[in-house]
Amino acid sequence: MNILSIAGSDPSGGAGIQADLKAIAANGGYGMAVITALTAQNTRGVSGVQAIDGDFVTAQLETLSADVRIDAVKIGMLANQEIIGAVAAWLDTVNAPVVLDPVMVATSGDALLEDAAALHPLLARATVITPNTAELGALLGEAAAQDWELVLEQARRLASAHDVLVLAKGGHLAGAQCPDALVSAAGVLAEFSSPRLATKNTHGTGCTLSSALATRFAATGDWATALEQAKGYMLRAIGAADELQVGSGHGPVHHFVDFFGAADPMAAWWEDIAPLRAGIDELEFIVQLADGSLEREKFEYYLAQDALYLQRYAQVLAQASALAPELDSQRFWAKGAGEILEGELQLHRSHLVEGLANPSATTLNYVNHLSSCNSSYPELIAAILPCYWLYQDIGKRLAAANYEGHPYGDWLQTYASEEFDESTAQAIGMVRAAWKLADPAQRERMRQAFLRSSEHELAFFAQAHAESVEFSTA
Ligand SMILES: Nc1ncnc2c1ncn2[C@@H]1O[C@H](COP(=O)(O)OP(=O)(O)OP(=O)(O)O)[C@@H](O)[C@H]1O
Ligand SMILES: Cc1ncc(CO)c(N)n1
């Protein structure tokens, strides 16, 4: 898909043409650029603007469209009335969806267009306009809205007045969420909200979102889908912004987060518990379980404790579902809870003499650790993760040790299925996604929750032999 950005240059690379080309490429488009103005700009502010002659903007546009098919247009900084006129006239000659970001002020607060009213002739030629709250107010000749209801109301009126779609953006409002909504004269067509990330590096968010939106629309043909995808991309790019070190003011977002973002934190966590994993493999309980020499009494002790554990664990999974931020994760954790209650516990009961045992101190320690994480979704699912990941890992080796007539053969098979592999991959994915949105302190709490659970897993396997275990993960 060929996506044209008509915008100004930002030498610092975080906004304007430079951001647009990066965002278009990162979203799978082929980026092209017609430059309307040069700015002298860094992450702290704009110190100068040199607009291109309107005639030369026209020359760039006409030369390009004489040769190249244009699948979508994104418009950013237009600087003055002459350029607005040139772009408006050219738009009458092309037939492509147009995302117009009515750029008036930079993230730093510097003016990039003198008069909001000058944009009016362009509004009806756009397919979607993407004003922030200040720009929305200015386009209506009103004060900027301070709450989301009023933003939506203003967006509806602007959509109605110019017969366009308006992407209302709540990024500038106070609050823990950053909602965006696609609004037509009839009302809200789609709304997507994301958590507000704690970073000052938001230079060029507006340019980036509008370019991603144009690119995703060219690929999907559906504005709601395009917005959902662009918003997800935006969140990842802002989430990784602090990995870049550009300037001392409002730095850029990480446009290529999906390609060159930091190394996978989940892989690092897995390495962190390497000593615990080795420790589990060496436990007498595991060695004897694998070769079948484990005393029945010890196996039944383990199963009784595990049955007690699983009842509480199912409640913890249900709690993760209750805390989960969206439908997929809600469904995933609730399904996990259901499967434990119907499947795994069933297997345990078939091995057990009914009505046994109280939870051991080891079992209680583990479930209490899980419960202690249950007010924070990211920490709770980080604490849950070893229950999937370690069992999947050990399950593979135990299944490989299975043989015809093995006394614990059905148990050895339990955790070595494609379904369990798939669930484990999904659980890892959900923890990774929550990690990306977390701030550094929360990330460390997540890592600790994961490490502690891994230690409890080792202690749990050891308890039937009352083997003493030493923990060594920091
Ligand atoms: N701190 C943040 N955390 C998460 N999302 C954010 C944050 N800041 C902005 N966004 C999102 O970035 C997108 C662009 O929004 P914003 O309203 O900031 O645009 P803008 O003001 O036009 O940008 P610019 O500052 O580049 O002019 C929106 O989807 C918004 O929700
Ligand atoms: C060139 C240019 N366009 C747009 C913005 C808006 O952030 C900016 N800062 N610079």
C-alpha cells in the first residue's frame, strides 16, 4: 500500500514527515512524503519555521500523483493558507482516503499554524480528522473540552458541520485512561481506550497515530479496525519510548518497537529461574516419579496436597479473569479456572481415597503467595505463570520417561499435550503484554511474583520427601 504524508519536517525525527514515514513503514505501508515546511526543532521545542512555496507544494503533489498510485493520504502540518489552498486544490484531483491531522501546536506548545479557521476548506475534503482536544475546540471556535463527554459532543458537531468522521482523542485529558473514539454526525462509531503510560516521551504521538491509521485503513478498508490496530501500535510505541535516548525534552516514541524493541523480558525471567528448574529436575520426587520407583504413599501425599492447592488455584485464576483488562484475557483465565475444576481435579480424585488431608505449610505458603498478589492484575498473572510454564517444561520430560504399565502413566501424560502448550504460550503472551504496559517498579514486582512462585513450585514438589530446598534467585 502506498501512503503519502503531506507534512512538515522535524529534524529530531520524532514528529512530522520523519515520524510519518517511520509509522507508515512500521505498519506495513510504503511511505512517501511531500514536504510543506521545514522546522528548526528539537525535543524541547520549535525555534524556526520555513514554509515551502504553495506552487512548489503543488509541483511535488502533481509530479507524484502523475506517476504513483496513492492508497491513502495523511496530512499534517500545513503552516499557512497558501499551502492549505494548494493541498485542497490537489485533493480535488485524487480519489484516496484522507486522514487530516489538524496540526496547530507542537507537543512542546509551539504554534505550527496561525489560524484554525484557515483549515476549514480542507475539512470537507478529508475522510477522517484527528484533532486533539485543543485543536477540536479551536476548529469549532470554542474552548478546549476538559472531559470526555464534552469532547465526544464537540466531535459530533464538527463531524456534522463538515460531513467527515472525527477521531476524538482524549490523550490530553486528565485520568488513568487515554480514550479515542471515531465519531460521525450520528454519534460514536467505535471507541478504544488504553491505559495512560507514565512517560514524558510523547513527541509526535499525533503524527504517529494518524499515519498508522491511514496505513491500517489502506490495508483493511475499515476505520474501526484500522483505529483498533493503530491504537494498539501506538500503545506499544509509547510503552517502549523510554528505551530510546533522544534529546532532553519530550523524546520520540519507539516507532519500530515491534522490530527492534528490547529483548524479551519473558526469556530473561526464564533464565532467572534456571537454578530452580535444575533443582526441580534433581529432586528425588521427580526422579522417582519419572522412573516409576516413587512410593505410592508419597505420590498420594503429593496428589492430596495438589488437590487442595488446585481448589485455591482455580479461585486465583477466576480472580485473574475478574481483573483482566479485556475480553480475550478474561476468557482465557476463566477457561483455565473451569478446566482445573472439571479436568485436573478429576484426575486427582481418581487417584485419591476420598476426604483426605489438610493443607501442609508448604501448600499454604504457595496459595497465600498467590492470594497476596490478587489486587494487581499484572502481578497476579506473573505469579500464576510458573504454574503453567514449569509444568509444561517438566511435563515434557516426564512424558518422555513414560512407559507401558508405568504406575503413574496417566499423570505423566497430563501436562504434555498440545492444548497445554498452547495455553502456556497464551499465558506467557498475556504476562508479556501486561509487562509492556507496566512502569519499572511494577515490572520488578511482577518479576518478584514470578520468582517467588517458582520457588514455591520447587518446595511443593519437594514436600513429599520433606527434602530441604535452598533458594538462590535474587
Ligand atoms: N501517556 C500516554 N499513554 C498512552 N497513550 C497516550 C499517551 N499520550 C498520548 N497517547 C495516545 O497517543 C495518541 C495521540 O494522542 P494525542 O492526543 O497526544 O495527540 P496530539 O496531541 O495530536 O499529539 P502531538 O502531541 O504529537 O501533537 C492518542 O491515541 C493518545 O491516546
Ligand atoms: C513538523 C512537525 N509536524 C507536526 C508536529 C506535531 O507534533 C511537529 N512537532 N512538527
